[in-house]
Amino acid sequence: MKPSSKVRTQIYNQGGYVYDKMKNYDQAIQWYQNAGNNSMVAQMRTKKDSATQNATADKECADFKRKIDVLRMQVTELEKLGDADNAKLLQEQLPNLEKDYSERCR
């Protein structure tokens, strides 16, 4: 026995909902398309785009944080080598970089 058109639509909408909650937007889009639910397809595309942008921003912030950490290590190494002048020059850059990081990434 085949499900009625209404039941079939409900099933696909529920599947779309489940995939949305799992943040599997590609699958959610497919299920909502099968349900003929164009407004939810549009919402899932927007969520997918936002998730991609957030992931890119998170990666950029992580890279920026790593660079700050490397700069701190360079300061320490220069101090160990007795190169206080260059260590001080690098150390002076840290507050601005940390401020920039906190404004952009938190």
C-alpha cells in the first residue's frame, strides 16, 4: 500500500526537519524538495551558507590565534638568546594583535 500524497509530504517534511536538526543541510534540502516545501528549501540553503561562513571564520580565527602564539614563542626565544631589542619590538606588537583578535573572534 502506497502512502497518500499528504502522508508522503508529511514524511518528507519530517525527514527534512530531522536533517536540519542534525545540521545536515544538503540532506534537509533534498527531503524538503521532495516534500515540495520551497520555503524550507530556501531556509536550509541560507543555513548552509551561514554554516559555511561560520566555519571559514572559525578557521581564520584559529589561524590568527596560532600566529599570536607563535609570536609569543619568538619573543621568548629571542629573550633566551639575549636579543632583548628584537624581543621588545615583537612584544610591543602583541597587545594590538590580541585586541584585534578579541574584537574579531570572540
